Amino acid sequence: MAGHSKWANIKHRKAAQDAKRAKTWTKLLKEITISAREGGGDENANPRLRTALLKARGSNVPNDTIIRAIKKGTGELEGVHYEEITYEGYGPGGVALLIEAVTDNKQRTVSEIRHILSKHGGNLGENGSVAWNFSRKGIIIIPAEGIDEDDLMMEVLESGADDMKKDGDYFEITTDPSPFNDIHESLSEKYSIESAEISQVPGTTVKIDDLHTAEKFMKLYDLLDDHDDIQKVWDNSDIPEEIMNQLENE
């Protein structure tokens, strides 16, 4: 979610997310298979695969499972044929949603996503209805504790990253997607990385300062995020920290 102290909010939710480890592994392995199918099984020559492997290894996916997923993508092992689809829509409060899915049955997936949205205050939109507001960026998050901001800024700029800003207890580093892996590797040699991913960053956000609306949006977000075929849900919500804290304490 976009908005104030979003990385702190994500950290608060981490315990609940850890319970989804098996589902997370399934989604990561789908991404590895598709990446290998599209760009080959050599991570050094396939930046997308390299990014997928970074995330999988960071989530402790077993190496033999990763190798099988790569071989399914390259055709060395038989596997399910997955398609990538991006859906666009809206949630409670007019929040824009960009939903990235990987599926072996497009009709089933779109029907299930439409049902989830319509049942929880959202709706599907036309192609291009919200995508214009999002830009693909590499996002690297580093805990701020014990780090000199000026020193980090110098290294970030030297690495080729676009920008860095402080967000609560974290530094958020923004990069173009193409040099993302090299920048991540360079910074990880010296700093502890909280998270690193290719993200869809919204140009404008929608503030949700009503508790009931925020609660409805978070329920919808969790249902979408939990769907087997959905790899990632991007949104442009801006939920104030005090509202998030109320939701966490309910």
C-alpha cells in the first residue's frame, strides 16, 4: 500500500504474512517458471529471472524446487502453461488497483477476481483505466537504524539509483528496473536489505482517513493478495498511520 509509514505498516503485518509461506512459495515459483520461459534459464542473462530468484532465495525456497521451476520454464521438464494478465479496477474509497495475475485458466481467474471486487466494494475497470497512474520502478528498503544518511545517499547515487528518501524507520531507494539487480547486489554487500522488488509506483494517491472505508479496503486487499493466481496487487491508497494502528488493534 502507498502512504505514510507504509514499510512500518508492512512490518506490523509480517507475522500474519509468514503464515502464508507455502502460498508465497507457489507464487514465486510461478514467476520463476514464466521468467525462464520468456528469457531463458541463465539468471546472468535474464534480469527478470534474476530478480525472481533473489525473492525466492530471500523467502527460503529450497534450491531443488527453484531448479525444477526453471526447467519447467525452459521446457526441460513438463509443466503447466501459465499466462500473465494484468487487471485494472477500483476498491472502496476510489482506490486504484493494478492486479498482476498468472493463470492457466483466464476465464476462471477473471470471474473470481470480478466476484471478489464486486462483493467487497470494488469493480473491474477497462484496460488503461488506472495503469496510466503507475510506473515500474525498482524499490529497495533499508532499515535506517545505525546508518548515516549522507553516507548512504552518496553510495546510492554512485550505484546508479535514481533517488533515496527516508520513510519512518526506513530508507526507500528508487531505481529504474534495468539496473535494479546490480544496485541491489552492490548495496547488499554493505547494508541489511529489508525488501527489494520491482514495483508499480503510483503517481497520485487516494487518502483514506475514514476507519470504516479503510477496513473495507484492507479486507478486499487481503482477499486479492491471498488469491492463488494473483502475484501482486498494487494500489494508490494513502492510509494514515493512526488509521492503520486502529485496524491492527481491532
